Amino acid sequence: MQPIPSGQWRGSPGAIATLSAAVDIERAQLVWLPPGQALQALGVYVNVGVADTDLRLGIRADSTGLPGALLLDAGIIAATPAGVRALAITFTVPAGPATGVPLWLTVTPQGTNTVSLVGTVTGQETRDLPNANSALLYHGTVTQGGVTGALPAGFTPNGYASPGPAFAIQAA
């Protein structure tokens, strides 16, 4: 897997959809990144900006195909205006195979109002996740409810969904 060139952005692949994201639900989307890749920004695409709600962004390790231990709680950013809402981060992808390291990017709306995010419904990272129900065509997102304040150290999956949030990362 080739590293992302310094300063360049990479976004979630796939067809675009709208995602209505309720507050206090952490949504995790799988990505594969080169080992040792340094990142300087993490963002998510907001479809319609909304007041009184923030977006908490994070990165989690993979735990046998599901989100695992918290690697980075990037903090919060307002869910307005529409467009890419990004936070500066300092993060280096852990060591792993040259073919790529699986990580989970997360977004958790926190506050008062449901947020309309840009979502993706297909793409190389979207696949049927373990234990997902068969009612959806793709199960690219794993959810964890009841997340207020800082992201918890662990992730307890309580749902699967599609579309998944459209994330953006920037290489350092």
C-alpha cells in the first residue's frame, strides 16, 4: 500500500448518500492505511450544518473485524457550516503489514440536534461486517450508543448501518 503524499487529502470512497446522525451514537467506518503513515487532520463531511451540536472525531484499532481500543480522541468541532469539518491531529498509523493496517475512523454527534452528514454506500472499505443483519445491502458502519463526552476506551457494538459517514484524512 502506497503512503498518502504529504499534505494530500484522502476521502471515503463510494457513492454519495445522506446520513441522518442522531446524537450520542458513535459511528465507526473501516479504512486501510499504510503502516507508519503520519496524519495531520481528520474530518467528516457535513451535508447540512446544524447549531447546538458538535462532532467528536476519533480513531480506533481493529479488533477482529470490529472497532476496538481507542487510539485517538481527536476532540470536538462544531457541526456547522456544511462541508468538511476537520480537526488538526498528530497521529501515526501503527506498524503492520505492507498491505495496510485496518483502522476505524469514528464520528459522534454530541449536543441537541441530529446532524445531516454526507454518507457513502459503496466502496472498497464498505463490506458486510461480522454479525450484521441481512436487511441492508451494505453494513459499512458499526455503532455504539450512549457516548457522551470523551470517547470510551473500548467499543461495544450495538448496531450496524449503511450509509457510513464520509471521512477525510490529511497526510502530514
